[in-house]
Amino acid sequence: MAAYVQDSIMLLGDSITQGGYENNGFAAKLAHVYNRKMDVINRGFSGYNTEWALPIFEQCFATQHEQQHLPKVRLLIIWFGANDSCLPTREQHVPLPQYKANLRKMIWMVRSPESPRYSPDTRVILINSPPLNAEQWAARQAGQVPPRPMERDSGVTRTYAEAAVEVGAQEGVAVVDAWSALYDAAGREEKALRKFLTDGLHLNEAGYAIVFDELVKTIKEKHPEYHYDNLQFVFVPFDKICEDIKNYRELTKKRSAFPDA
């Protein structure tokens, strides 16, 4: 079992989060820029919605008692909506009011002192669902064996994306507006989203790059103390050892990633 060396960033979401290490995705990019400063824990679950994810989250996020012996989750990045916004004909559909309530519950679970999983050091960031390229997704569904019906709608996806922004504003939580960032990058033309989506829903490398840039910008603006540029290596760079080799054992002791800690 790995020892407690450094704190972490937890990613909680659906397949778009689960695939965050593919296609040079946002999880891979985060792991790179936070290397030796904070670990990136990917808790993405393909096909899940907020309703199904709640009991999973209860198992993934430590209780207050457990937190005493574990790395702190400094950033919790929640990215749901793509499956919640499926049409009611699909099992994954979650009604809009319930979707918003579920997001609030996830936030409450780590921010409320009354919660068993209260974590005062954790900062929450929401990411809303990306825009849907309905034409591209319909072609994907038609190509399945047997063919599958179209169970998503661009307008409904947008409504859920706007709802996540609304929840963030009401709860005082930062939101990465992935829907707007990607739609704007496509010149506000749905068909042009093909440049950023593999199948009309999931992101390719270019799409993940846009979301990563928006996420990093949000961290810098809202939680600068957790931005990678403001953290130091937990273990000193090797050149510091070279400058004082006789004291390498002292120099290689673990230190906080936070310079002022």
C-alpha cells in the first residue's frame, strides 16, 4: 500500500471523466502539471448519472474519521450531465430538478459540517456537460448492431448544462462552462462540433484541451492556492541534493506542497 506522500485532486464523473486519460485528455494533462505536487484520482464511471453516482461517491470519499489517515482531497471536480440529460425513454435519464438536487447533495457532502464526509480543505468545481452534435450521435446510434434509437437532444443537453451553472452560482461553487467553451470554439455551429467530439458526445484531444484550459483558468481565478504554479515539489529537485550531497537524507524528507505550510 502506498504511503501518504502528497494530497490529491479527485475527478468524479461519467464516461467523459473515465476517458480523461485517453486522447491526451484532461486527467492526463492534470497529472502532468501536478506531477510531484498532487496526485490525480480518476473516479469516472461510464454510463452513470448523478442518481447512480451518489452511493458510489459515498464509498469513494472518506468520512471525517477516515480522513485523519489519508491524503487530503484538495480539489473535487464533479462532471455530470451528459447521461442525466438523456431523454426519458432512456434508463439513464434523471429529471432536471433531481439532477440539480443531486449536484447540490454532492457539494453538501463535502462542504457541510453536518456531513460525515465534511472536508474543510476541499474546494469543489463543477463542469457542465459538453454540447451535443446530434447529427454525429445519431449516425453513431444507427451504426450499432442492432441500430439504437436516438435518445439525446441538443436543446435538452443545453438546458442541463445551464442548470449546472445555476447550481454553482447558488451554492457558491466555481463552474467550468464546458458547453459554452466548446460551442464558442465551434463558431456556435453544432455541426462544427465534430472537430472536438469523437462521436457527437465524447471529447477528442482537441475537445479535452479546451476543457483543460478552462479548468486551469478556473483554478487560477477561484482557488489560486491550489494552482500548480503556486505549489512546490513534495520532494526537492535533484539539483538541491547535488548542491549538498552530504545531507541528502535530510534534504529528501517529505515536505508540504504548499510553500508557506
